Amino acid sequence: MALVVQKYGGSSVADAERIKRVAERIVTARKSGDDVVVVVSAMGDTTDELTDLASQVTPVPPGRELDMLLTAGERISMALLAMAIHNLGYEARSYTGSQAGVITTSSHGRAKIIDVTPGRLRSALDEGAIAIVAGFQGVAQDTKDITTLGRGGSDTTAVALAAALHADVCEIYTDVDGIYTADPRIVPNARPVEQITYEEMLELAASGAKILHLRSVEYARRSNLPLRVRSSYSQKAGTLVTGSMEGLSMEQALITGVAHDRSEAKITIVAVPDEPGAAGQIFDAVAAAEINIDMIVQNVSTEGTGHTDISFTLPKGDGPTAMAALNRVKAKAGFKDVLFDDHVGKASLIGAGMRSHPGVAAKFFAAIGAAGVNIEMISTSEIRISVVCRDNDLDVAVRALHDAFELGGDEEAVVYAGTGR
Amino acid sequence: MALVVQKYGGSSVADAERIKRVAERIVTARKSGDDVVVVVSAMGDTTDELTDLASQVTPVPPGRELDMLLTAGERISMALLAMAIHNLGYEARSYTGSQAGVITTSSHGRAKIIDVTPGRLRSALDEGAIAIVAGFQGVAQDTKDITTLGRGGSDTTAVALAAALHADVCEIYTDVDGIYTADPRIVPNARPVEQITYEEMLELAASGAKILHLRSVEYARRSNLPLRVRSSYSQKAGTLVTGSMEGLSMEQALITGVAHDRSEAKITIVAVPDEPGAAGQIFDAVAAAEINIDMIVQNVSTEGTGHTDISFTLPKGDGPTAMAALNRVKAKAGFKDVLFDDHVGKASLIGAGMRSHPGVAAKFFAAIGAAGVNIEMISTSEIRISVVCRDNDLDVAVRALHDAFELGGDEEAVVYAGTGR
């Protein structure tokens, strides 16, 4: 008998009919003899509706009260799901984050889990019940106030509970059939991926894949907890995310997949004095504005001028704030101009096998070049190569890479790969 | 500096605009120097909407989960109210029933408060904050599960917190200006009542007045806590409910007001054997069906027949259940027939002064008779006389009593009286 933690997102429980379908899936798992803990998000648009209500009352809701408000969302979905399971003849009990023992920091809206004390869940399981837990929420260790975990919070709740309960697997249910070698909407012959490592998944998530959040994958890796990403609308096995590729084909795949990202913009700082401390002043200003930078590229100094250009990418929405911060330090840092460009895209090739195959980069750039795509920035890690190009070249670049590394094709061999959609 | 507990019902916080108005009223009280604890119900139709969602998922929701679901309603209203107060520059913190220390039995849907441990509220007040508490809910002492208090629960929450915090007054905000000598929709010259005793208020509530629930008035009486019933839409003082009439006019009013009730039906059991144990069998059957009976009347045995008729009143909605239960014992109890009549009404005259004025009953029946209203049942207490009549005679009866006891009129004298609407 295994212990399974299942997580269902908001679209999987958007209305009464979907809640009943999810209940049937949960009961199927329970019938097979497994202990089941379910983590659930708020129904469909509930969180948006509650946020809208708050904005009707005040332009700047205090964090403590906004968390109190938003946590009503999962309270509704979890109670309804428990009822739907009861209606199928199985015992189910719903628990808030606080009741489930999800102890967090007191940073409202972006709290971090610091401890999990799932005593009540354990008791419920011991008594044969299915435990339903509100995702995305916890209780602050010091203030005892209700907190929310921020983006990807329900995935993190599921992984944290699974780790604390020593679950055999944590299943993340979503609206796609798992991880693909590329976004099937861009690459029609993209293939589903059977298995992938944590580090590849982390690179995929950081490269634009939206299926799992970095935070939950990190948590799973630290706990060495197997994750399975699968659809709540099909019976397909989905993609297993684990620490090693043991148990699969002996041959380590070279490349796992191609990811893409249209959510970033590029800022170029023109004619920065080529002297120590110049870059420091610039990035201090951006950091003070609490902006997360992705790639940074600095050209070598144009001969004789004593100046260089620095480019970096950042989330599009942070563009105005970053530009304002940079313009404020323009005179002091001594650069000439700042340019904002939100018509860029990023294509990334990810594969753990890349480490021991030096030819990958050459093939990568040959493919991009042959496709007629101009590269604006390059960034690499041990298991990833990313390029920034024009946004309207992005689909071409993704298809060229997918073809060049033969990720689609007709082969029957399992390809360890994946990308978000 | 006083400590005031204010309770706002669902219609007072039905949308963002009303929540902002209530916030202003609360801030006004805080500005005057008082410590303020606010108990709030769910917004407008939220509870009905959540109940409807539950019915889409299962015909018989388990009580534990239904309570978990419904308590999301106050969570939303209290967080929004705290935000609205923040927006006016005052510190406010919302607390669930559990956080506020409302400890209950574990009877889901109709839990009883068994203890109140308002440590967190006290701390919030000590730090200068306004405490907002979810009405209608608590946490079970034994199971630690979330419970709801059932009908009138938010009033009871307010009174219980006020008693535990030794508040100076508990203000119940509603959509009418307090207690009237009769329902102004029936009696146009009905007058607002300034002050009334707990026992009169209890008789009024039991006689059909809907403003305060029996339960919260009982609780206030036990704690000797002054209640003030007033409108959230006006600045009028409303009605003070206390243990004694001290501080008001020296003259104890004879009569407090006229209440009416259209919510009951009458059941008549025909030709019951006039022998010991007959009534017992009948009322055992009704009690086993968990039906609350109001008035009971048994005629003297019709001479020579050895049989008598028994009539009683009960909530209309319980009629079918009661009829089924009675028909099941018909043969065994030996009566001839059961008749159901839901076209009855009840008019009640209430007044603490009645005790020492034996002429009240004579005047009462003279007034009813002169109005041409036929009396079907009579019931009295020390401070109340009630009659059941045809429902279409009820308004006439109420007006006749109100006039006979001069409760309206043009006098300036304060009339201690009241009735529901």
C-alpha cells in the first residue's frame, strides 16, 4: 500500500461537474488500496473574483487581510471536494493549511514553508479517510496569522506535505498530458516525455516551461520525492520527475527538449564607461527596485572608445520600473542611453547528456543559423543553451532545434525530454 | 473608555459600498475613544450561494464539510471589512471564530458555545486595533473541527464575546430602527421602543418577533449584558434590552407591545380516548420526529363520549413530518383523525406590568371580540397572552390590541414595548 499525494489546480475543480470528476479519480486511487492526500486550489476564477472585491474596498489591501480573504477560495473548493467524495461512499475530511500543519514565515502573500506537522492528516489516513488539504496557504509560526505562499503555492504545498508524510509519489494534475519535447502548438511532432530529472525540470521551468514552478521542483529535489505531472482529463501516465534515470532505457538521452519564453524583455545600456564598478552601479539600481534579472551580456569594449554596451533580460511587466530606476542613475553611472525592447523571445535547449557531449553547441548554432534566425544574446549552463532572438523568429528557432536534435521523428525510442506550454 | 461589541448582519455588508459605510460607522465609534470588537455575518446571499454549490455536489452534504464550506462566507466579509477600516487609517485585524476563541460543541450546523477564550482579541485591543470577528462559527472543543452555530448564530457570537470581554454594551445592527410596539407595516402608528427587559424580549422573540433570536437574548440575560438593537442605516438610538428599567421613567408600563406570527400551523387530533396516557403517546410520537411544539390545548371531554380533541401549533414546515408521525400511531393511540390547518395566525400581547394588573386579560378578550375575531386557541404566561385565530383575521386582531392598550396614540410618554417585524 502506497501513500499518494495528488494536487489539483483551479481549472480541474472549476465547477461542480469537474469537482465530481476529480472525486471519482481520487476514489479510484483509494480503491486501489493507496492512502490518498489531496491538495486543491481555489475553484477557477475564485481568486481573481476575491482580489477584485478587495480592490473595490481599498486600493492597497493590507497583506494579512488579503491572505485571510484569498484563503476562503481553497476553503470552498476543498469542502466541496470532500462532499463529492462522501457522495461516492468514501470518508473524506478537508483541512485548512493551518489544520494540516503547514507552518510558514509571516511574509503575507509570499510566505515560505518552514515546517510541516501533518499530525491530523496522519490520523485521518490511519482512520481510513482521504485527507483534502487547502493548497497555497499556511499559518505563520510567530504571529499565528493565516498566510499565502504566492505563485505556485499549491504545488509547493503538495510537495511539502508529500515530503513530510514520506509519500511514495506526488502527482501534480494539470490540463496537459505532462511534459513534451517542445510545445506541441509550435512543434506538431513534439513527443510526450516519460521521465526527466529534477535538474532538467528546473532548467525547463527557468526557461519558460509553465507546468511546474521552480520552487516546488526545488523542494522535491531536496526531499528526493518523485513527482508525476499528468492530466486530470485523461488516464495517460504523464511525466515522472525524479533524481535519476534508473529503471528506464540504458541509453542516456543527449537532449531532453526545447523550451521557449515570450514573457521577457531586453534592456540595453548604451556606452557604459569600461571601468571597474560601472556594472555594479547599474545592477545595484535594478536590484534596489526588486527586479529579477535573467540573462546578462556585456560586449568587449569597442576598441579605442573606452565604452561598452550591457544588455539584460527581465520580465516584461518589470520594464517600466527598471527603466525608471536606470534613468535615475544615468548621470552618476556615466552611460549614454537605455533602450527597452519587448519584442524578444528566448529559445533554450536542455539536456543532462550535454555535459559529456561538446558537439552540442556547434550543432545548436548551426541549426539556428541555417534557419536564418539572428542571435542577440547567448547564455549557457552545464545542461542548457539559451539564445535571445526577435520574437517573430522564436517559433522558427524552436522548430529548427527540435528537428536538428531529432526530438520528434518516428523513432520508438523513449526520448527523455520536455518543455512547457 | 468603553468596550463596545458591534454586530452587523449580512444585509449590512452585502456589497463593497455597504462594507465601506459600515467601516465608517466603526471608525466613528473608535474615534470616540471606545475599544471596538465587530462581529460580522457573511455578505448578503453568500451563504445561500454556498449552500447551492453544495447541493450541486451532493444531496446530503456531511455536516463537518458543510460547516467548512459555509464558514468561508464570514471569512470573506470580515477580511473585506478589515481592509475598508485600514483604508480609513485605522488598524483592524480579522479573526475566525476559532482564532477568536469561540469554543463549541461538535454538533455541526447547530453547535453550542461552551467557552470563549478571547486572548487574541484582547491583545489586538490592547495594541489599539479594532478586532473583526467572524460570526456564526467556532471550533469544536473535542475534534478541533470548524463548526457553525445555526440560526441566529452571529447574534450569539456577538453576545458571547461581549460577555467574555466584559463589554459595556453589545450593539446588534439590523435593517430596522429597533423594536416597535407592533409591526409598523400592520399598525401605522406603532412607536419605537426605547428600552425593554430581557424577559419581555424573550417573550417577543418566542411570539414571532424576528429581530433578535431567543438564544442570544438568553445568553445576554445570563450575563446581564445590555443589548442595543439599532439600524445600520440611521443614527437613531434604537432599543436597549436590559435586566431592569432603572434610569427610565418611574412609571412601569403596563404593556410593552403586540407581536404576531404567521409561521405556524395547527394540528388537531380528533376524538382522543379520554384516559391516562393518551396524550403521552401522541406527543411521544411528535417528539421522536424532533418537532418543536408551541401551544397545546386540550378540551374537556365531550360529555358521555369519553373522547376529547387535542390541538397544538408547530412550525408550518414541520407539518408533513408531524402528520406522518401521528398517522403511524393512530391505531395504537386510538384516536379518530388528524387535521392539519396552515391558515392560522397568532397574536400576542406582552408586558411585564401584566403581572400585577389582573384586568389585562378581560380587556384583551373584549378587544378581540369587538373586532369580530374568533379565537381558536389561547395560551398565557406571566407576562404574555396569546391567541390563535384565522390568518386573515390576524392584522385586525393586532390593530385591535394595539389600540385597546393605547400603545400608539400621540402621547409623549415613553412606552416600554416592542414587537418584531
